[in-house]
Amino acid sequence: MKLVSYAPTVGSLMYVMVATQPDIAHAMGVVSRFMHNPSRLHCNVVKHVFRYLVDTKDHGILFGPNKNSGVVGYTDSNFVGCVDSRKSTTRYCFKFGNGAISWKSKLQECTTTSTTEAEYVAASDAAKEGLWLSRLAHTFRQVESNSAPAVYNDS
């Protein structure tokens, strides 16, 4: 791939990510940071994402019957995940019933000084999203109470 075609290629992958493939969100977030000055390494990562898409074309998120009527979240972070900015990455995913309804993978706004602090920032972010989703589900009368959902962290 020529370096000149990097931006349109990444843009196409971003469209695919939003439309059908949320599992490539983290990779697309990383490669899009280098949109204006990509190196050969970044082009190779984009090629790897294409290979991944071809290999996983039969995979997907299955939305089945709603067996439990609550919002449940899972969160994690990595301490100093970006070596350029020294910032950690917040990741979370929320499920309603059997299907994922919200997810995020983003560099944290602040620079944390420990793994514990990075996990706390991620959990705080996830708790805000979970509360909003729970209130939204209550508005649509999909859950009985307007209480905060369970948010699970690996630490």
C-alpha cells in the first residue's frame, strides 16, 4: 500500500468499523492517530486489519432473546498504554440481555501515575455510561428500576 492511500484506506476501515465491525475499534483508533504521518509499520498494521476482517467474516455479535433484563458492564484499562503520550487506555463494554449495546476504547484524558489510578478512571467512566444506559432502559420501560447497573472490573 502506498503511503498516499493511507488516509482513504483508514477512512474506509472506520466506516466498516462503525457499520459492522466494532471489534476493530481499538486498532482503528491507534492507526488513525498517525493519519498525517504514517510509516511503513502503520501501513502493515492496516494490512493486518484487512487480513483479520477476511479471516473473521463469518463472526459477529448475536442478539438473542433477552434472558435477563438488566444492563451489565465490564471495564478494564492498561497503564501507560500509549508510549507517545504516556496515557492509559480506558475500555468498557455494556450488555443488555445477551447483546452488546455500548462499548468504548479511548485514551484517558488525564495522565495517571499508577495502575490503580488508571483502573479507577476507567471504572468511573464506565459507571457514568452505565448509569446513563440504565436510565435510558428505564425510560423505554425495559427495566423495572432506575438503579445503577453492575459494572465489573478485573482488579
